Amino acid sequence: MQEIVLKRGKDRRLRQGHLWVFSNEIETNIRGIEPGSLVDVFDANGKFRGRGYINPHSLISVRLLTNRTYDIDVRFFKRKIDAALRYRMDLYPGRTTFRLVHGAGDSLPGLIVDKYDDHVVVQANTLGMDRLLPLIVKAIDELLAPTVIVARNDSRAREPEDLPCEKKILKGKPDPDLVVRVGDLKFAMDVLNGQKTGLFLDQAENYQRLRDLGKFTRVLDCFCYSGGWGLHASHYGASVILGIDTSAFGLSRAQASVRLNGLANCDFSESEVFGTLEELDKARERFDLIILDPPAFAKSRNNFTEALRAYKQINLRAMRILSPGGVLVTCSCSYRVTREGFLDVLRRAAADAGRSFRLVDYTTQARDHTILLSVTETQYLKCAFLRVT
């Protein structure tokens, strides 16, 4: 096991429970260490701080898996994943679809595992975790014995680690018409071809908050993908739903889910959201409920300012077409955008729109997308519920 020594005073975050070591915090010359290999981390006084994996070419050079000298083997991952599973079982008794491992939130940085009934999808977003994937898959198979295991290693998060984007079936034959329950409804999904790992699960608890906001006549669901927000609004009594997204595949899944749940008056448009909102404003269309759940605009520090402009612009356009007393549900999944930063964007958008709003609720990701208190980066989702005053 290669040993890494930190510079003096650079162990404070690790002592507080963080799992990352940055390249400028390391005293040891790490250039010759094999990328993806396991290492032990020591502070400047020689005290053991943790065991993890290294990528000397990454700004985040080491990600810790444990602060003990455990062997990183199948038994290690079985213990970790079993603990994650028991936590979800306590949260959601009887549920069969949830995020099983949420990266650093479950002290397994770089790893995502989603469980969709008897289908399990794994995603390794770092080189070290990618090398450990055979052990992880074996642990999952022994613990859960799923019918299907798929590796969805096609995330853009793999690019900085120089990892190929690929999909692999590791066990069984995936059902292209799999039906799972998310929130209060059933959804049609495909673990091989759907976005992310097949479906978005992080808003599952927020969908259900629509039930307490009152009845709506016209609902606009922007960036709707498979229709999670809009279908729940329909289920809770909304009269007319219009969903907008650029993904034809996502919209086909949304239509299938409409039929699965016996819903009506749900229409979907394959179109670009920014332009469509402008056209609706020019046509003087009005909606009682608008949902903005876009992809992460702030994907890196380099486009952060541009991302804030995009968040403001899209919220401004939505605010203009809300009916009096209407509700805007607006989200950001960019972890670089802070809670206060997002609220500031909304304040400026409201001022430009000439409208006043109450902040009815402010939430984050579903509880199976675990937030580790000591790793602030594990909390990424912001969801504001605003009502026109």
C-alpha cells in the first residue's frame, strides 16, 4: 500500500470528516503512483487519516473510502452497501425503487447505485472506483441477487478522469419496458437508454409536495423528461398538463406513464424550453403552476457566471406567464450554486418581472440521495416553491 503524507496543517478537513484530498495538500511526490491504485493517507505527524484511491492527474487526488485499515475487498463493499440498504429500508419500508448508494453521501465517493425493483444500475465516475467495480458488482450480487445488473458508465463526470463513456450489461437481460413506482405513481423506464441511470429519483419526495399546494387548472412542466412533476400534478387534480422537453425518448416514456396511471389531458411537446417560454409569453398564455427542473447549468467553474444568467433568464420568463396567485416550482441541481446564490437569482428575476412572491417552501433532494454533513458537496439539489402575491 503506497503511503501519502499531507503537508502540515492540511489534515483539518479530513479530521472533520471530509473524504477528499486535493493535490496541493500533499507533501509526497505522487507523480509516479499508478492512477486508480489504493493508498494510505497520513498527516504530517505520521498519524493515519484514511485509506482510499488516488489519481495523481486530478485536482482531487485522493478520495477516502475508510478511516480505518480495512482491506478493500468484497467483504468491505458488502458491509458498506448493506449499511446503505438498511438505511433506505428504514426510510422507505416496502419500497423497491430508490438510490442505494449516493457517492460520498454513503462514504463511497465516485459510486452511484440505483435500484429499480429487480434491476440494479451501477455508475463509477472516478478511475479508482472504476477499477474497484468488479468487487462492487460481486458484493451487490451477493447481497441483493438482482435479476439484472447494468453499468451506466456514460456520465460526463468520467471525462476529467480520462475514462471512456460506455454501457455494459453485467447480468441478465434488461426489460426495456420496466415499470417502477416513484412518488405516488408508476413510471415506464429503460435502464439502458434513459437519462442518468434510467430515471430521475432525486425529486421523488418533492413531487408529493404538490398535493398540499391546492388544485391547479393549467400546468406547465418544463424540462419534464419522463413527466414526474406534471403527472403528479395531474394525479392531484390539475386539469391540463403541458410538458416540454427536447428528449423524444423521455417524452415517449412520459406518454407511456400517462397510460399506466390512467391520467388524462397530459400533452407533451418536443421543444426547447427557453424559446417556448418566450413564445408563450408573446401569446399571452397563462399557467397556474409552472415547474422548472433544468439540467445542471453550472457544470464547471468556467461557466458559472453564464449559468447564473441562464437560471435568471429562465425564471424571469416563467414568472411572466404565471397567473395571479400562481405557483412556480423552480430547481437547480448545480451543487456549485449555493442556496443563497439561487435565492438571489430568483429575487433579481422577480424584480425584473415586476412580480412579488412568497417563498412557500424550500427543499432539497430526496433522503435516499444522502447528504453527508461533513461533505457539503453531497447536497446539490435546491427546490424553491414560490407563490405570486
